[in-house]
Amino acid sequence: MAVERTEELTLNMGPQHPSMHGVFRMVVHFDGEIVTKIEPKVGYLHRGLEKLAESRTYPQFIPYTDRLDYLASPHNNLAYVQTVEKLMGLQIPERAEYLRVIFAELARIASHLVFIASMALDIAGWTAWAYCFRDRERILDMFEMTAGSRLTVNIMRIGGLSGEPPTEFWPALKSFLDDLPEMLEEYFGIFYGNEITQARLKGIGILSKELAENLSITGPVLRASGANYDVRKAEPYGIYDRFDFNVPVRYGCDSYDRTLLRLDEIIESAKIIRQAMRDIPEGSVMAKVSKIIKPPVGEVYHRVENPKGELGFYIVSDGSPKPARLRIRSGTFINIQMLPIVALGWKMQDLIAIFATLDAVLGEVDK
Amino acid sequence: MGNKEMLRKRVDELATKVNGEVEESLGVLMLKVKGAYIIETLNGAKNFPEMPCDFLHDLTAVDLGNHFEVVYQLSSLRGPQILRVKGIVDRENPVIDSVTRIWQGANFLEREAYDMFGIEFKGHPNLRRIYLWDEFEGYPLRKDYATESVEQRAVVMPLKVGD
Amino acid sequence: MDALNQLPLNIAATIRSLFGDSHSIWADLTMNVINIILVIVLIVLAALILILLERKIAGWTSQRPGPNRLGPHGWFQTIADALKLLGKEDVTPAGADKFIFKIAPMILFALPMMTLAVIPYGKGMSPIDLDLGIVYFLAISAVSTLSLLMAGWSSNNKYSMLGGMRAVAQMISYEIPLIFSLLGVVMITQTFSLSKIVEAQSTVPFVVLQPLAFVIYLIAGIAEVNRAPFDLVEADQEVVAGPFTEYTGLRWGLFFLGEYGNMTAVAALTTTVFLGGWQGPAILPGYAWFFLKVGIIIFFQMWVRWTFPRIRIDHLMGLAWKVLLPLSILNILLTGLGIYIYDLVLRIGG
């Protein structure tokens, strides 16, 4: 007599799969619909940025940083140029500092809008997706009118910014900030407040604070696990110590809190931008920097709070115009490590939702 | 005693214990030790009284020509302390202990360092290439890695089913 | 108005009168062929219109224009898409079970043809007036599970397989509350015939007498046609496109037609059983009322689809077995009690 037996289903999700946020791949073992093992595989978008950096001059590498977390490119620029400036001991004009903050926080809002959109989309909330992209469009328009490009903005330079925003930038920014509360209310209505959303996300994918710390998780994922840690407060870079804002922390450790935390962060970012708009001085946006940038011999590790997690650059300079070693510490690359641990035992649909809460951008993961 | 001095004191104590040297670069303390002492060093740094450097930010390697340095960026979620630990690894026989037992988060980072520099992390649960494919030859971020032009490069990626 | 109302019947009578004996076998055969063609045309037209409608409603809910390039307001978009599908290469995967793979979309497309044939579109306008209309309808629509499982199994693709399995689990579970919710109406009317059920609603539609059953049917109906928030079968975020993953061109188009046909069929049955079918004030002909009500139900389904995220599979099963099924049994109990009390009142009064 034949013995009936069940078999685990090994499913290769990605690199071409609708909800793998690009070319992430994981080999998942299922017992029915229940996840028993996950092996993440990365590298399908690996471009060898760290190697490329060694044959580029310092300013030449700025456009490459746009391609890291391409949903928040000004923030990557910021991290990189500040690292080089720290290495050189360069002071940049006040106005440039303020503009950098404005652009970085706008990028954070844009990135979080895409997060909410893709989060909604990964649990099939199509309409919430459209709303978020509709509103993100306005930020991209602001980027476009300043830098000429929308996604890979490439706006920062070593010593300042590529240029002054045009006059129509300021009314656009103001009207966007004025409309923001209404937008957030709308997202809440269509997405966060929905019973199905809450049933799908609440209590799912628990990442305890201890585990998060042990896994070197950073960014909103860490803060949703109850850790009050934000580089903007812990080690303020640029002029972030001048602004009055809170670090949103949530204690649910689940997918829902990770999702909701992004909404809180948008509110805080808007606060920062308003203060920056109020205080911004007149002046030039570019410091005097020599044509050939040769930082002194030394090494520096500088980190910023990227929307996805902590983005750090570690540069070892040998005094030449090209870095001897440039290391990119990208947030989501490390955050992804939680997936095989946290998503075990949940359903296939939860796996997709938990992965979505990581807000992985493969440009950053694969470097 | 300010935070900085206290950290300096702790690092000095640790340095004498593990036979390392302390430097300062742009305001950040660096502790350079032999690769063999790395676990002891990091365990010590993690358990500094009052100011533990218990959060691993980054782990990477640097090729310095005659030897490698494995660089650990440490800090804490509960204080301003920042410490950079460097483990010196021999170039001919690049082996160092894995810190995955201290920080699970080092898993991918060590795999990446292995992928790019060929440094073997002893005790790593799954030390395989992470970005490049398993059959890739050479370690790209080593300074002696020769980058071919596009024309010379004949990349053939074997298709493996079930990998 | 009366002439307009009777127009289809008059046309049918004229066609029959072309034959010597208007009830000869040839006349019946001709009428049947015409009816079949009409039902197919109905499905294809419905699919064309509904796809456009769906995209327009999706655009409307998410505040974007939707298709707007081809023709006035993009009305010809689906025609262009259909033509494109016709021109696509028909790919059968190498490892597929070819016969089952090819027959699965045909089965799914055949089902709405069979179910829509028994619906009374107007007074005396059922293509086939069966005495056991409801039973027939439910029996046929249950076969769509099989079609999806066949497609999922034969594609030799794990995503398809998962989708097919989900289809079986979901559709068999929802079949039960779906059927139970109709039983209340059957108990009141004492008949399975759809046209008699419609006639019984000449004074008051059953949605008033059976509100609970109506809601259960509406929910279970959406689950039965695999539409959001119950679209786990073709959940593209998880199982890519479920059973349809490997299908291309016209075969995929047949699935699409079948899906929209099934959606129309479920809406048509809702209209017939709960909303009084073709009954309505005489300002419009009966069939117009019928299609208007069907349209409202379909609009509701689309509205739900573009508003809600997808439910999780264990919640889905929980909803069927722990909520809808007990409620539908409660509904049967209440209906029985109501009928008993009504009879008692009649007997005392009379």
C-alpha cells in the first residue's frame, strides 16, 4: 500500500516576481501556505559601486550615490558629500545646509510615500498606491524644477549644492506642506484604518527589540521595535541639532507599527521642513572648493538617517584625488537579515507583507 | 569624567589586555588589534562597563597592500560612544574569527567581506559569496584584482536549478 | 412602452412564423441557435464593456483618468486590447499537461454561457426556462473550481499550482453559504424556477424580506468569482497570476472572458433572486430594468475591489465557515419561523 506523505514546496520567489521590489530573490520553503525556511539571495543588481569608486574622483562618485536608494537620492548625496566634507574639514554655507535639510527631508517624505504605496500594493490596496504616487509627484516636480531630474536628483556637491532652487519652488513647497495633513488623513482612511489592512498587519512578523539590536537593524524598522534611536538625534549631522522634532517610536514590533511609523515620520519631516523654511538665511549655496578635491590622508565613517535605515560611508583616503577605499553601509542590506528569522511560521501572504515593511530598495541592497 | 575620557580609559584598558594600539582619527577612537584577538576585543568592547559599544554598525575590510584590515564600526543605542575596531589579517592566509556569535547581523556583512576580499571568517554559519555567483574567480575589492575591459570579459553564468 | 417591452418576444414570434408550423422542431432549433448566439454575444459584450468599466472605475477611485487615448474617452481601448490578444503567440509550456492545459480556459468560458442561458431577462424571456433553475445554476457555476484547478495543475508551475489549490479551498468553502443563502427565497416561493421567483417578487423584492441572505450572497458571490478582496487565486503579489500565470494570447483572453462572464452571471442571479429581476416601474422595459440592476451589482463589486486590500487566506476561510455559514443557517431558521408565523396569522385571520 502506498504511504501518503506530504512534501515541502520549494518556491523560488524572484528575481522576477511582482512583489520583490526589484530583483530581490528568496528561496522559500512552504508547508502548504506556511513558511518553513527562507533563504534570501541578493546581488542581481550588484554594480560594484565600491570598486567603481576607487577609480573615480570624489566629485565623480556623487551621481553613483543617487543609484543607491533611488527613492531618496538627495539623502544618499547628502551622506556622501558630508562624509567627504568631514574628511576635508570643509565648512559649507548656512543656506546650503538649510537647503540640504529641506531636500533630504523632502526625499524622506517621497520615499515614505512610496513605502506606503508599495506596502498597500503588496496587500493589494491598489487605490492607496495611486493616492501616494499622486502626492509624491508633487515632490518630484519640486526636484525637477531645482535639479532638472526627478528620480536621480544629484543635487548636492562637495561644498554645497548644485544650485539655488527657482522662485516657484517655495510656493510649491508651501502648498505641499499645507496639503500634507489632508493627504495623510486620506491614506489613513483608505489604508491604515481599513479592517482588512489591520487584520493583515497587526501582530504579524514580531521583531523584538533585542533581536533587532543583535541583527544591527536600523531605521524605522528598529524604531517600530521600541528603540528610540535616530542618527539625527544620536549623532546629529549637518544642522539637524537646530531643529525641534521628535523621533517617532512605536512598541508593537509588528508589521502594522512598522507601517504606521512611516506616517509618523512624514509628519516629523514636514515639521523640520517648516522650521528650515522659516530660518533659512540668504547667501551663497556653494563653498569655495578647489577644482581638484584631495582630502588629507585619513579615514572617516559618517552616517546619516536614510529613510530606509542608517546609510554610512566609510572612506579611507590616501591623499590622492580618488578614494583608496569607499565602503557603503546600506540600511536595507542589513535589515533584510531579519526576514528569514521573523517571517518563519507565517503564511505566504504575511511573508510578502513582512518583506514590504522592510521597504527594501534593491539599488541599496545590492550596491 | 566626560564620556570621551571614560571611553578612552576603557579602550586603553582593553588595548593593554589584547595587545592593541589606540589611535584617534577625526575624533573617533580606533583600536587596532591582531586578527587573533578580535573576538576577545569585540566581546570586551561590547561589555564595557557603563558605556558598552554593543551595536555593530558596519563590518568591512580594507586592503592595505601588505595586509588586510577588518573594520568594525561600533556604537550603542544607549549612548554617544563610538568606537572603530580593526583586526589585522594576514594577506597570504586571510582568516579571522566570525563575530556572528556576538552579532547575528554580521552574517551578511561577513559574507560580503568574504565575497569582495576573500577573508575567511571562521565559524560563520554560511560563508558563501553573497553578491557574486559562486563560480566567480578572484576577489574584486583587493587592490591586485585586475579589472578587464568589457570586451575581454566573457562572463558565463551557469544556470543552476534549485539553487 | 408595452410594444418596446414585448419587442423581443414579438421578434421571436415573427421568426417562428417563418416556419409553417411555428412549433415544429425546426422552428425550435432555429430559436435555440439564435438564443445561444445571443448569450455568447451577451458575454462578449459584457466582458468588453465591463473591462472598460473596471478600468474607468479603477481610475475614478484612484483619481486618475484611466484609459483615455483610443476613441472618445478611451472607449475603444478594450477592443484594441482584444485585437492585441488575438495576435499574440499561443504558448504552451514544455512541461505542461497539454490537453488539460488547453481545455481549462474553454471550460471556464463555457460556464457563464450555460448559466446565463437560464436567467429570465424579461417576462417570458428566459432562453431556457428550467423548473430547477437555481439548482442548475449552482451546479454549473461550481464547475469553475474544476477549471481553475485544471489550469493550475496542468501549467506545471508552482505558482499556478498554489493558485489552483487556493481556488479549490476558497470556492468550495464559499459555495456552501452561497447556496444556503438562496434557500430562504426558495422556502418562501416553494419553487426552484427562476422565472417563478421573479414573478413572486411583483409586489416586493426579496431583498426586503431576506436582507441577511442578500448580504451573505453578495459577499459569497464576490468570493465565488475570485474578485478582490477575495482574489487569492490570482493574487499577483503572491502567486503571480495563479492558474493563469502560464497562459498567453487568446487562451488567457478566454479566462478573462470567463471571469467577467461569471461575474455577470453572479450579478444576474442576485438580480433575479433578490432584486426582483425584470420587475420595475413601467417607465423602462423589463429587460432594461434587469440589465440596470445587474449593472448596479457589478458596479458594487468593482467598487469593493478597488477599495479593499486582499484578505489573508485563514481569515478568508474563517469568514466562510465561522461567520457566513452560521449566519446563513440562522437565516434559514428565521425564514422558516417567519413562514410558520405568517401561516398561523393567515389561519387565525382567515
